[in-house]
Amino acid sequence: MKSKTTRNIILAAVAVAAVAAAVILTGRKRQQREIVFETAAACMGDIARYVTATGTIEPVTEVQVGTQVSGIIDKLYADYNSTVKEGQLIAEMDKVTLESDLASAKASYQGSEAEYEYQKKNYERNVKLHEKGLVSDTDFELSEYNYRMAESAYNSSKAALAKAERNLGYATITSPIDGVVIDRAVEEGQTVAAGFETPTLFTIAADLTKMQVVADVDEADIGGVADGQRVTFTVDAFPDDIFEGRVEQIRLGSSSSSSSVTSTTTESVVTYEVVISAENPDLKLKPRLTANINIYTQEKSGVLSVPAKALRFMPVKELMKKGTEIKDCDGQWKVWTKDGDVFTAHKVTTGLSDGTNTEITGGISEGTEVVTEVRIIDNKMPKAGKGASFMPGPPRK
């Protein structure tokens, strides 16, 4: 019985201690919270609005060199990164078959030429005899027919000879422009077939110090893009470098790509190609690199601006301490200043905004300190560098 009474006394004491601790913690809760108002000064600066896109680095002039005849690649005189001049020999095809075709065409041409000249003279002679009545109509018509057939065969063989000569010329492949070989698609001894498509042997870029970026701009952003706008872009190969460019062309043809989201839903994205010119004096930009692009659709320099979040701030009475005074005003846009415990609203007019800063065209002057946000600091949290770690500490003795 005595032990039971002692146990009840202990439990009652513990309960009283718990209640006391709760009262103390509740009383300290307000003291542990501190309300801090962040401010920023209205200052002069630059504001820009831009469209983001991705694109591919390409040479301004790029020529694919091919051949119009089928055969075996006999010799290659250019390789990757070779610098070539216009008219320079870069490849030769095996000419044995082509030279044989040319010889055959020449022989056929010479035979048809001889036949044509004979039939022509015979026809001209029969014309005079027929006028005098010395040749029958049948013989005259036969000589005219033979002449016309010989003339046709002669013209046909003449065209075949020209074609054979041209095909032999195609076996000698020269560079059409001054530039650099950026791709070689064949090897010596390889057979190429010029059927429905001309096989590509080399790809030559004209001037790698002037490049262009072909960017895919979303249909929702293309309305703000115009020729001449400033562009900045980066490439993964040089992440610390920012390259400059200008919008040169907006291609009117759109491209649509579809990607299957689920088995029954398809998402279509429509984009427009925008061509951007870029200088490349250091040859850092290489063909086919992927570029991350910012196209500046609107820019203003030297304008008064404040952080955009200052226009969203509104003092809340529940967070203010007693005695705080709030002086509001009418207006679509307003910013707040703080003088001690007095918050005053200022009606402002706005201009361009980039999402981070907003241009102020009237209502406040440069240097005005405006309230941007309110923060609640819990003083109970340990400070950084003084044991403010989520990792467990060493065990206590």
C-alpha cells in the first residue's frame, strides 16, 4: 500500500513538471522568433527579356562534293582538316572503263559522221537530178530518207561522244570552293554507285572563322524574335565562354516533332528555325556543336529598377509588432518603404521586367530603399559553424 502511494506521488510530480515545461516553452516561443524585413535600393541598371533555345553550330557555307559516275575510287588527295583551294584535285576515280567508253563513242561518232557526209552528198546530187527529171520520185525519196536517218545517227553519236568525254572528266574530282575538309566519306579502292542519288565523297566548309547557329525556337516564343536581335550562347566544350551573335534569318517553314508520351497520347511540338551569325576568330566553335542560346527580344540600358519581388510585397498586420503603422495607397503597382515602425506605400508605374528586376518609370527616385520580403528567423536553431550540423555528435560520457 505504501509503495502504491509513493508511486502516485512520483507520477503527479512528473505531470506537474511537464506542464511547467510546456508553459515555459510556450512563453519563450515568441521570443525565439524574429521578424526581419529585407530591403533593396532602387538603382540604375540594364534589363533584358530573352528567349531560350537550343541549336547546332554550322559553317556558313558548306558544300558536299560528290561524283556523277559510278566506279572505284583510285586516289584520294585530301583528308580530314585538309585546306583546299578552288579547282584543286582532291580525288580520282578509276578511268579504265570510262576511257574505253570514250573510245567506243569516238569510233561510233566517226562512222556516223562518214555515213552522214556520204548520204548528204548523195541527197544533194539527187535533188538536182530530180529537178531535171533524171531521177524517179522513188529514188529521190529513198535518198532523202537515207540522208535524214544518217543525220539523226550522226547527231546521236555526237551527243554520246560528248557524254563520254564529260563522264571521263567527272572521274577527276576537284574542290569547288576554297575551304577546309570537315568530312571524308570514302576510302581508296571503295566502289561508289551513282544511281538515283549522287554519292558524297567530301564535305568542305568555306570559312570556319564565320559560323552560324541554326536554332529551333518554340512557336510560343517566335513572335518576339526579329532580324538583327542580339544573341548570346554557350557550348559545352567551353562552358566558361559566352559567344555573341545576331539573328540573320527566321525561316518561315516550321518543323513538327512528335514524341509518344503514353500508348494513347502524342505530344506535338512545333518549332521554327532561326539562323544566327557568329564570329569565330579563335576557331573554338566547331561544326555540329550544340549551343544553348539566349535571344534578346527586348533590352533597356540605364533604367531605374527594383527587384520584382518588391512589387509583390504586402505588409501583414498579424506579423507586425504592436504599434506598427501601415500607410496604404491606391494603385495597380506599389512598393513599400519602412521608416522605423511605419510602412508607407508608394504608387509606381512600371516598364520592362525580366522576372528578376522590374523597370520603374515613375513614383520613386534612385536610392529609395524598398521592402522586398519578410523573413521569420527561429533563434532556437544553432548557428552555422557552431554545431549546426545534422550529423550526430560524439557520444557523451
